[in-house]
Amino acid sequence: MRNTSLNKVHELAQKDSRVVFIGSDLGVGTLKAMKAEMPERFFMEGVAEQNVIGMAAGMAMDGLIPYVNTIAPFITRRCYEQVAVDVCVHNLPVRLIANGGGVVYAPLGPTHLAIEDFAIMRALPNMAVVAVSDAEEMKRLMDASLDWKGPIYIRLAKGGDPVISQPTDDFKIGKAILRREPGRVLMVSTGATTERCLKAADILAEAGITAGVLHMHTVKPLDCEALKALVPGRDLLVTVEEHLLAGGLGSAILECLVDCGVTLPKVKRLGLPDSFTKEYGSQDSMFETYGLKAEQIATTVRTALA
Amino acid sequence: MMSQESAIRQAARQAEARPLDNRSKHLRRLVVEGLLGGGRGHIGSSMSPIEILRVLYDEVMRFDPAQPKWTGRDRFILSKGHGCLAQYALLVDKGFIARETLGTFCKKDSILGGHPEANKIPGVEASTGALGHGLSIGVGMALAARVQKRDSRVFVVMGDGEINEGSVWEAAMSAGKHRLSNLVAIVDYNKIQSYAFTDEVQPLDPLPEKWAAFGFDAIEVDGHDVEALSKLFRELRYDGDKPTAIIAHTVKGRGVPFAEHQPSWHHKNKFTDEEVRAIAAALEDA
């Protein structure tokens, strides 16, 4: 997904002279082809995220469209004031591509995990927050990003994620995609958790429970229309995210439904508790710890319906 | 070298002994109009960079008040946004904004807040106020000019307290790396930050050496000497291979004798009319 995203930056830069790439201190050979082809629009600026964001803002003020890439906590927490003031106050078309969203970097420990990125990014006025499910959907997002007026935070998944998106999805930033028609249950998920929810829906179907899956790739601006249309009439609403329960997708969904006056069905929010992670392992093993594996999601749904 | 530096510092420190000319007084009157309008303001911080801004706007920068977004303009960023009354004075003087606007400073529907906002004020490039942001934005603008093959230059004025921020030095490294000769970083070195003298809070010397070590041509100047500033900016090579750092030795509160060199005059949020009259009167005698 990361390679797909960055190769798309190169492709966008080939067709639009406003596009530039800024990395911090990425891996050897990152976007080598772009660097060779257009060195004047390729920047690798070192471990200095505050400067990277301010510099991107300065470029955007003069008409460029910077795609910035580094590891998620360092493009959010480390330079939060620059993201807020330089990028969001000025509402500039800066794109923040965040490696290792959620618990992808499980082996590296809590310094490298982005488990609060939705919360802190969506708290910023003007910022769009997007977490696609797979590399094919990433291509569609990158195409859509070019002409988006304001800033976008793009959370990357692990890479090599199963492709569940489809060319016929009519991908639009801010428009949720209904992956499975709901019955008694509607699951709403984003990023890598949508694939787990689809599997959970299969498991539930075998048990005779129809569970829908709404892929909310855009956490902000949230597609309230889809929620207003799909939530009423369900027995159970489940929100699933690779993120703290505080301030993420589930919070955003409940805010939207309450503010719109929708009568809430029973709600279960699945995600990480109010704690920094205490183990290493892998993204999958962390999903197991936090009840985000497909089988666990299905069990949670069955229990909640019982 | 040291003796020359000392001479510049010495001259700046004694700037209050020299009378202000009419233009410098006029610009400071505009600052006072803002203070009077808002009943508050960073007076010390707005008085120290007046001559720097005066020379930039009068003699150095290319701009068009009728077309504030003219692509070919030079960019000016007041990174020490709290000194905004100095910039507002120049923007009024150059016709970007109406003089009456100063009377609305910090009022509910004013375009002029206690820190400058780009989306409200013609001629303001970047909203500043949070310190340590302007130089990185300036680096981005200087690089954008290079990408877009424009000869625009970028001038960034920072406070001395502001450069305590680590982000300033990230930006300095970046400017040095990219050899941004179209970027000029100016430190309004009035030796006082909010709490106390910079030497007490966070000593900065040797300041020119610091900037030079980051890849800048570092030059000291008496920041109240209009002729020296004019000569310096005229002789800068904007097409060389290094960014420039100007360490401008200034006097905080310059022009208001009882505020000069006084940390307590960094910011005031309760001026009585009487105090404002005293400031105005003192300025006339400066």
C-alpha cells in the first residue's frame, strides 16, 4: 500500500507540475524513479518533521501540492502544532501520508504506533482523515486527492492487505461504501478492519445472522447521510477500528447519529482501550488481544444480540 | 571581528541616545494608534523591529498593494507574530489597509488581531503567533520560487525569544542544505523575551556564529540604523549560494523611553488613556 501510494505521487507529479514529494528520512531508494526524473520536486529533508510540515505549508501557500510521507506518529504527534497552524489554519492542500497506521508497527512498541491519529487529526478543522482498505483503493484515493481543496491525512495499512475494494466502488473522499447489505446488524469499519468485518459477516451469515458492512474509509468528513439511511431499523450497530475507543471512528459515528437525532439501536464499539500497548508481536496478534479478529467480532455480535 | 561586533552592539544599545527621524516617528505613531484602539498590545516587541520593516517596505521588497497576491512579489513573514503592530503600521502606510482599521485592533470584528492572519489581512502571507513556524514556511516559499522559476525573495523576521524553539534550527539546517540565497532570516535581537533578558532565560550568544554554523552568511547590524540597514539589504547577494541571517541589534520598546530595555513592557493588556497619552507624548520627544 505504501509503495502504491508513493508511486501514485510520482504518477500525479508527471501529469501535474504542482505536485512535489517531501519525505523525512525514509528507506533507501524511496521513490528513486521520481528523484531521478524530477529531482527539483523530490525532497528528503531529514528527521525534522516540524520543518517538513512548515516547509510543505510554505510551498502550498505558493501553489504547490506537497505529498508528505513519514511514519504516522511522527507526522501527527511530533509536529502537531505545525499541522494545526501552518496547514489547517491556512487550509492548504498538503497531503500527509502516514506509514504504519494503527498497530502495524506492533514489534516496535508504543513509540511507533498510531492509535490516536484519527482522534487528533479529526479534531483539526479543515483536515480530512482517510484510511483505505487495500492498495487498489489507495490508487483511487490518490487520484481523488489531487483536487481536494484542503489538507488530507492518509493512514496507510500494513501492506499486502487482501484486496476487497472493487473498481465499481465509485470511490469519493467523504462517501462511505456499503460492502454488505445490513440485516439486524450493521458493522461500520475503516482501514484494515473492514476486511475483518467482511469475514465476520460471513461467519455470522452461517449462523443465520445478516450483518452489513459499511466501509467508512473517510473518518472525516464523515458520511452522515449513509449512517442516517442505514442505521435506523437495526438491532445492533457495531463500530470497528484499529484505534483507541476515545475519539476515533466509533466516537465520530455516535456524534453524528446523536447530533442528527437518529434513535440509536444497541451499540458496541470495538477498538483499543485507554492504554498504551503492552506487548509486541504483529498487527494480527494485537488484533487478537483487542478482540478485532473476524471470529472475535462475530462472537461479540452474537453475544450482543443474545 | 569581536571589536566590530561590540561596536555594533554598543551603537544599538545606545540607539535611544539618537533622535528618531520623522518617518520612524510616524510609523511608531501608527503602532500607538493600534495600541490605543485595542487597549492592549505587545508594545516593546512592536517598537524594536520598526526600522527593519521600514527599510524592507520602503526600499527592498517588491510588492503591489493593489494586488497583494501578485505572483512575482517578494514574501514577508513576521514570524514573531506578536509584534504585528509593527507590520500593521507598514501595511497602513503602504496602503494595504485603511488607517482607521488600526482603531479596531483586537476588537470583535476587526481584521487586525493580536497576531496577524493571512486570510484576513491583505499583505500578510502567513498566520503567525505560535513561535518558530515562520522560517520553515519561508523555506517552503523559497523552494517554491525555485521550483516555479520565480526570482521572488523571502524575508522572515523572528524574535530572539522565538529562536529558543527547536523548529527554527530545523528550518535553518534545511535552508543551509538547500543553499537558499533567496531567503533572508532576520533576528530582531532586542535581548529581552517575555520573562526577562534573554541572557537570563536562554542565552543565545554567540548568535552570528550559530547561524553561520548552520550554513548562513551571518551579518550583524544596528537594527535602528536606517542607512546601515539600507546598505546591507542593497548589497546582499540574493543569487549567491547561501541563505542570509541578519542579526539586528535592537532596543525593545525603542521610541518610548520609559519602555526601552524594560522586560515589563513586552506586553501590556491594560492601558489607561493616560498611559497611552504618556506613550504618545514620549514618542514625540524621542
